[in-house]
Amino acid sequence: MMPDPVKIIRVMLIDCRPLVLLGLHDLIDARKPRMEVSGQATTYTHALDLADQLRPDVIFFSFFPDALDPLEVVAELARTGGMKVLVLKGGYETVPVALAIEAGALGIVLAEDSTESIIQAIIKVHHCDIGLDRAWVSGLSGYASARHIPFRCNPAQAKHARLTLRERELVRAIVGDPSAKYLCIAGRLGISEHTVHNHLSNIYQKLNLTNRIDLLMYAVRHGLIGGEEPPASTLGEMD
């Protein structure tokens, strides 16, 4: 029996810069039949309309001056079933990385990252993994240190006090290097990978969370990062 062919990943590009669009278009279409560009937009209004028409698998999103708020556009795109948002972030942009993730983006890549890192991020986001790169850690650090918390105070935030010291240690390890594999985290903490999964299950249950991205955002909101300077991280596979 012949295996089913790999479904092509349809990518939509959103950027106001013709050269960036051209470069991304060539980069992605060069990976056919693994992926292809299904459309591109140079304004957020056009992007919303085009995404509704094309229903791409992955939306490659850039921040740029526009009449619409980019974070609101990210949120609107992310709410549409089946489409995943991957943000391309330049060094000059002031939008915190954590806000893009909170809005619904599943991944962040830097404009200066390698072409292979960008391709892998598209694949990871398409398969619902978290496409994180070194921008994520610095973004979380700045977001927390500036105490930029755009959330209403939730009386339930004290529930993190139910976490054990070991569970808090695991949270700090995950926030410190969000793209680390669980086996690597287990080695750092001197415990088994099975124990890591058990602790995570307990953490998710106590905090009413479902996955690692929920945990990362909860840690930022409620100060579970402990003020420690996280190590640099590169885009890597996540469990």
C-alpha cells in the first residue's frame, strides 16, 4: 500500500515591503511540494479579506504601520479555525513578543534568522507545535521586567500558591528555555523525564491550564519567573 502524499502547507504572507514579500515568496516556493505561497497582502484590511477567502494553513505576519492595530489583526486571524499565525519580527519593532503570543500567534521568528530556521518554524506552527526562537526569551524578559501586564486582575491568580517548590522550579526551567525538550529539562533538574511529565500534569491541573504556551503566559502574568535572567534560546523542537 502506497503511503499518503504529504499535504502541502499553504502559506499566506502579510508585509508592506515588496522586497520582503519577494524574498519570503522565493524561500517558501523553493520548498515545493512541501509548502507554497497561496497569497500575499500589503495591508491588514486586505489580509483579513484574503485570509477569509484563501483559508491558508499558516499566515506569515509582519508588524508595520497601518490603520488597523496589528495585535487585533493577529487575534482576528487566530480566531479563524484552521489558520495558524507565525510572526516575523524585526529588531526595530517595539511590540513585545509576549503580546503577539497572547494575541494568538503560535510562533515568532526574527528577520535575521537563518532561512532553515524560518522554514522549520512554518512546519512546526503548521503541526501545532510552538515555533519559538531566541526572540521569545528576550521578549518575555522585557515584558515581565517592565511589568507590562495588560490583563484585569483575576482573583484566581493566587492559585499558583498551590504549587510545590519542585513544581515552581520546573516552571522556571521551562520559562527560562521555552524551546527545550523535556528530556533536557529533566537532566538539568536531576529528575527523570517521566517525573517531569507528572509534575507538568499536576501543574496544569492546579492552574487550570492545557499546554506549555498557557503555562508560559501564566508565568508572565503572575510572576512565576522568579526574576531570573533566562538563558539565550534558539528555535528548537518541542515535545
